[in-house]
Amino acid sequence: MIIFDLTCANGHCFEGWFEDTQAFEKQCRENLLTCPVCDDTHVSKVLSPVAIKSSPENRETPPSSSREMKQMVRKISEFVDRHFDDVGCNFAAEALKMHYGVIEPRNIRGVSTEQEEKTLKEEGVEFFKIPALPSNKTDA
């Protein structure tokens, strides 16, 4: 299960729960998504933070323009979507299990609360947040 922050063409923000990114995209194509405020069917994802656990290597200098930033976010989001297991709301629990050797280490992605993030930091678990992939392909 994945949760996206969504917006309609009229600027109303709301949340949607989907099985995966493909389910969201299919529902968009078939105009099955509607704004709960105005019933607009022009719905798109907005950037929202997610947490992932990964090693600190291969960090590059920040992009210098808005366009470069959008391209970077898209590339990172697509990579994470393909190569990280989505553990949803169990991110903190799974990260702690790996940290303490209860389960095998692997790349994971998911969501966590501020309190869970505080606990992860206190326990020495490294993670970072990236925004969700925007659905509007013309942005990049």
C-alpha cells in the first residue's frame, strides 16, 4: 500500500491510497480519481517526503536550477521505486530490525512518523527523505 498526496486542477489537496504506483497511474488514465471537494478528475501527485534507508556513498553536489532539481527528483524516485522494497508504514520497524541484525539488510522505502524518525536517529539508523515522484511527466 502506498499513500500519495494529491491535488486537483483547482488546487484542492487530498490524500489517496493505492496498491502501487501503477494502480495510481491506471486510475488517473481511466478518470477514476476525483477531488473530494469539487469532483475534478484532473488529479496529480504532489511532492511529499518519504524515508528510505541507504548508504551515504555516491552523494553528488546539489543541482543548481529548478529544472535540474526536478530531473534529479524524478531519477531518484524512479530508481527507488524500482530497487527498494516498499514496506509502507512499517519503515521504522524494518529499519530497526536490519540495524540490530534480526533480518538481512536490504534497500527499503516507506513512511514514518516524526517520533519514529527521532527513534531511528537515537538508535543510530541512517536514512534520508526524498519527495515522491511527481506524476506530471512534462515537468522535467
